[in-house]
Amino acid sequence: MQLSPNYYNDRVCLNVLAGSRENARDIYAAAEGHVVVGVLSKNYSDLASAIDDMQKYANDVENALSIGLGAGDPNQSEMVSQIAKVIQPQHVNQVFTGAATSRALLGQNDTVVNALVSPSGKVGLVKISTGPLSSQSPEAIVPVETAIAMLKDMGASSIKFFNMSGLKYKEEYACVAKACAQHDFYLEPTGGIDLDNFEEIMKIALDAGVKKIIPHIYSSIIDSATGNTRPDDVKTLLAMTKKLIG
């Protein structure tokens, strides 16, 4: 069982949501395996049913599963860690304070564990108070380099920069990308990414020299009628990625 995502050219792996197991299989095929398929813990009423269903998803896509919180909900942090312990997926979404728990319960360093870090409104500074209690407290704003060092201390793999609102925080994002490249850390741009801004968002991270990038493209490519991600849009994203990397 492969625990690391299947990056295109060892650089980029897409992250998109699945509306069903059939949709997950279609997405995986459309991305030629260069994807982690998101399933949200928030959609399950209890841990047992989440583990049972997500194991089926993992089996369907050769373990290319991304266990999600659900709109970055910090209250899902513990549930995500408990699911990850059993499933051993390729990708785990976490809040800043939840990364260490997930890594410890996984018991290995191959699965990518991200940590949710938010724009602060100031270039070079990021908000790390994204946990269940800290998100309800006065904001903790720190230099992005410090955030990366703290995450390395906790065993995280990457910064999930959320909510980017597309290119609203372009300068902040570029600074985060530069810091990730300099400090050998992965980057996961998230929030408001669509087929129109995908290339520009990716180019910023690629040009900065980020080692591995996992862009999250969610609602913009989901069919509102079915709740499924459109496989043709995933094919388009992969084609754009190939063009960018060469």
C-alpha cells in the first residue's frame, strides 16, 4: 500500500472532493492517479461509520485518499486523527494544532499531514490560531518562517494556506511560497481556486521553487446538481499542470 501521494513529475498532486465512490474512481482515472481524493469527516455521524466508508474509498483509488475536516472545521480535528490512525491514507488535513496528533497516531512519516494556516492581512505574517480552542481566542499571528519551524517540530509536511479566496492574498501567498521553498516544506494553496486562476496560483508556487505542491480545487469544479466533481475539469487541471511543469 502506497502511503505517499503520486505527484506528477514528483512535484504536483491535485486534491479534489469526491461526491461518491463512483465519482472517486472517475476522478482518479481523470487525473491519471496524480490526485488525492477528498472525503470529509464532517459528513459522518460517528467515527465507526467514517472509518468503514473511507476504507472503501481508499480501496477504490489505491489509497489516494485525503481525509478532510470539512471547510476547515477545527471541531473535526480529533476525528480526522482517529480515522487516519486506522486508514493510513496518503493525505490528512489538519488544523495547526492537530498536526502533531495525526502524525503520532499515524506512526509513520510517509503520509502527508498538512496544517491549516490562514492569511493575516500582512505579508510575511500568518495566523496559526486555527484549532478548536485557539480559533475562539485572540488571533496568534507569527512570521511564516516561525510557523514552518513549529510545524516541522510537530511532524507536519505542509502548510495548507486557507482561505486564499483565489488571488485576494496574492502577495501573502507568494511570500508563503518563498518561505516553503527556502525551508524545504510543502505547500497546499486552498480556497477559491478555479479553472481561471489555477495556472497563476500554481505558477507562483512553482516559480518560488516549492518542492511539492498540493492545490485544493473544490466547489468551483463540483456539479451542484449531483454533488460530484466533474472529471472533465480534473482532466483540464491535469493538462494545465503538465503544461506548467513541462
